Amino acid sequence: MDLDPVLRSILGCPHCKAPLEEHQGPPPEVCCGRCLRAWPVEEGVPQLVPEQERPLTP
């Protein structure tokens, strides 16, 4: 998974607005290192909705 560079430059955590990091997976996802949450990426599109969110373990 490679997010579009323009999308990656504007993408931020819906909760704390920190930049999101790509993780290749499996499954591919974007993660927030500040508030420790992750969202799946489907067909190159991050699913930044509450139903898709999962907590990260520190």
C-alpha cells in the first residue's frame, strides 16, 4: 500500500490532528502514534470512521 503523497501530506488523526503513519500490514493501516489508534486502508483509501477504528497496544 502506498498512499498518494498529496493525501499523505494532509492526512491527520481525526481525534488529535497528529500526522498519521502508514503501516504495510497485514492488514494495511494508518496509525496515530500520539493517541494510539489505527484505521484500515482499503484500496488505497484510509477508512477514518469510528466504526473502523481500533486501539493500538503500546
